[in-house]
Amino acid sequence: MSQIRTKLMGNVLFHDRKIKWNRITLQLTGRAGLDVQVPALIVPNHEGMSTTHVQTSMTVCEVEKELIFTGAPSIDFGFHLPIHLPPSIKAKHAFVDYTLVASFVRDGSTSFNSKKQKVQRTVTVKRHYLPGPAAVIPSVEHHGVRDWFEWSVEVPKAVAIESGELVAALRWSVEKEWVEVDRIEFAIEEQETYRFSTKTGVHNLPPVPRRFPSTTYHPPTFATSSETHFIRAPLTHPALRTHHFDPFLEISHRCQMAIHFSSTQTEPLVLTFPIIITDFPANPTTASALQISPEQPQQLVGTRAIPTTGGDDAIQVDLDLPEYTPRYEQVSA
């Protein structure tokens, strides 16, 4: 979202005030990787095999910041993260992780007086399509006709897991002498798609679908064609993930609506619509700290990524923006 710029916040604490550091450097590095078996036909020089192993990785972020030591007991720091960063994830065949390395150097006239120390920890980066519950979410209206049945469905472009459910507004017009709606099944489907690049181009593996339990809606007996029916699908399944996009992996969602008719001679009408499933940013908490002390061999570093917004909370969200991560072709080039 163009309205949100993510910051990585934290502070450095100095327990031994006797040590005067000459140089303090913070470096945030992000990596994306893939480890998967793929059909050998799409990989050069592997035609004689049925499958082959593809393992690769790439750098998606490298940001450095230098701090000035003033003798104060602590130093606050903050990184403005690039807007194209993919979020952290650990999937079955792919990953995105970020590491923060803090390097401390004290110059001395002798090797005894010189001192170097390095601390490394993992940082979790999150991305959100919606800034908060007050965001105005646009919707898309789909409509069509099949034989004697005319339908119209209004589906939001995005939904937050915190809302607990996805709600679609369905209207229809039907000649009851020919066909009548018996029930409507509504479900969320998640698709996991892996991609990788070779000399011949970018290859997308077949999506791995996962369908979550559906709900059944029975229309009222005396429903008229002018009524709007609100069909709901739960977002409470613990395995449901948010939308994700990185150079090797894309996790997308769609909602599937199956309209069943009273007549057994009439095939059900199955409708599928794309949907972005996301979550809201967490409320900022107290910044954790990077602690360094010669008396403590176990050094601690803590960080947090804080999404910040400006202006009114009721933000009009443009979900037609391109993915926040460049396509694999652009990164490779």
C-alpha cells in the first residue's frame, strides 16, 4: 500500500560505559530461497530424468546504517524498509528471511586495547494490504445468465482475517416454473504456486490448491427476486494464510460459490471469484533493544517492524496496485 511505509525500530543499550566504541554498523539482509523437485523436462540438460532437484536463493534486501556513539546509555535506531520487500515466510519448498547484524568496533593503540563484537538475530517482516478496520474496501460486482437463471454477486476485493468471515451479496432472478434455488455452498480456496528461472525463461509449477470447509446457505421459502442474500464463509481455520508474493512463491486465494437447484436435472452453477486475504497491522509495542556488554556472553538483539500511516484512518485503499514485490523476471534482469 502506498499509504504505509514500514519501519524497523529498536535501540542499542550499552551496559559497560567504560568501552568507547568508534564505529557501530547495523546491516539488514534479506534472502529468498527455493528447494523443490520439478519435472526434468523444463530444466536444461536433465531430459533423461523424470524429476530434478532445484535449489536456489537470492538477496532481496541489503540495507546498512551507521550509528554515532555519543557515550549515552542507549541509541535509538530506525530503518525505512524498501516498499517492495516480501514478508517473511517459511513454506514447504520456499522461504524468505531477514537478518539484522550489529557490528561494534573500538580502535586502540595496541591489539589489547582494540575490540570487535558482532551480534546477529532474525527479524520478521510483515506486509498488510489494509491499514486497519477503518479502511474503505472496494468491491467488485460479477453478473451473468445461464438459461432461466440470472445472477449478480458483489464480492469485496480484500478481507482481513480479523473480521472472521467473508461476506458476499448475492441476488438472482429465476423463472420458478423452470428452476428454483435449493441451497448455496460457499468456500475459500488457497493456491500455492512456486516459480523459478532458467536460461529458457521463468517456469511456474502447477498450483497446489487447498480447499477449506464450506458453509451452506438455504434461501427463505418465500424469497423474491428483489432480495439480497448475504452468503458467508468463515476465515477462522488455523491453516489459512494471508496473501503472499515473492520471487519464488505466491499464495493467492479465491472464493467458490456453488448454487444448487431443486431439480436434479439441473447441474449446479459454480462461480469462482478472486479475493485478497490479509490481516491488520498489530499495535506498536515497546521497542525491544540490542543489549551489549562484555560481562554478558549471550548478547541480545530485539527488533520490530512498525507500519505507520498518516492522515485520516479511513483510507481509501487501491487494491489495483501491482504486487509490492517485482516479478521474478525483473529481479533476474
